[in-house]
Amino acid sequence: MKTLKILSALLCYPQADMQAALDEMADVLDREELLPERERRALRAFMQRLERTDLMELQERYVATFDRGRALSLHLFEHVHGQSRDRGQAMVNLLDVYRRHGFELDARELPDYIPLFLEYLAQRPMGEALDMLADAMHVVALIGARLAERGSDYHIVFDALAALVGEPADIEEIRHQAATEGPDQTVVNMDKIWEEEAVTFLANQEGCSAGRTGSREAQPVRWTPRPGSTQQPARSL
């Protein structure tokens, strides 16, 4: 599924080689025809804007959008578990899924990084890939709704992902949450948060060891919202 590979590339930190390949990427989307025409037109227009924009400006815009605060984090489990220990086990479970299918990570990104997740899905059979994407769609839809509220063109990529599998049944509630939740408190209170909060994901070494050695059965990946979230529990993988 080259469409998922392209959507993955569009969500990565902008680089010159990606910018140079945008026309070719748009042509592949048209040839594969997995997306409805409306989404393909929107993506092509988005890619044309990326192509015309100075690379440094694109990079600064990307960092300002995705790397300053947690509301728009491109790490799926950030929106499910925050920085709790539950996120560490969820990481181990997702790594188990990758490794069972011969997908080994050779980058420094965490396994729940959305571009990496989409790259993995692009290598799987279409039905399986779309099922896994659907499992994560509540989180994907929330990020997309927040991007749209902030006027970011990147919401177009998330709209395309939703077009592949359908929006969650409670999409209107998700959009209402995005419209009414106010400023990202991790930006407003950044200094205080980083002083008080310890990084705990992947800190459970017993869990990591068990997951990697196979001494116990791998647990399913669950997209379970944090307490207080307005999202509904998604299916387990």
C-alpha cells in the first residue's frame, strides 16, 4: 500500500529529498486510487504548497506544530497513556507485533510514532493494515481535529487516513473536544511540567525483557484512553 507509505512520509520531519519527490508521490496516489478523489485533490494541493515553501520554513513549522506540547504529539500512546508506565508496556506490545512480522526498528523513533506505524502498515496485507489503522482511529481523529482547529494544513493527511477506514462513530464528540479544550497546557506550563514529571515509559525492565525473550505470551495492543478522556475505548489488536 504505497498510499500509506506516502502519508507516512508527509508526516515526517521535512527533508530535501521528500520535497523533491512530492510530484511523484502525488502521481502514485492517483495511480493507486485508494483514496477518494476529494482527499487526493486536497493532498495534491497540500503537497504543492510544501513544494513551493522554503525547506527551513517547513521545518520550523513542523517543529512548532508537533514538537511543542503534547496535544499534537505524533506518538499514539501519548494520547492514550501519557507518560505513565502503562505506555511502556504498550510500547513492548507494539514492538512484539512489529517483530512477529519481520519489521525491525533501525531508527531512534519510538514504535508508536505515527509515521513509523504507517510505514509498518504499508508492508502488511491491505485488510490487516486497514484493520489496525481502524483500531487507532480514535487517536488519529482527535489529532486531526486538533490540527483543523489550529488551521494547520497537516489535518489533510489525517483526513486522508480517516477516508481509508471511516471516521469513528463519535466523531462529532471528538471534534467538540478539539474545539472546546482550550490551549495545550503542556505548552502553557512547560517548565513546571518538565520539572515535576519523570519519564517512565519503557522503564519497566521486567516487562521489556519478558516481551523480547518470549518468556510469556505477548499481550494485545490496546488503544485505551486515559481516565477523563472523552474518547471511547477502541478495539484491541
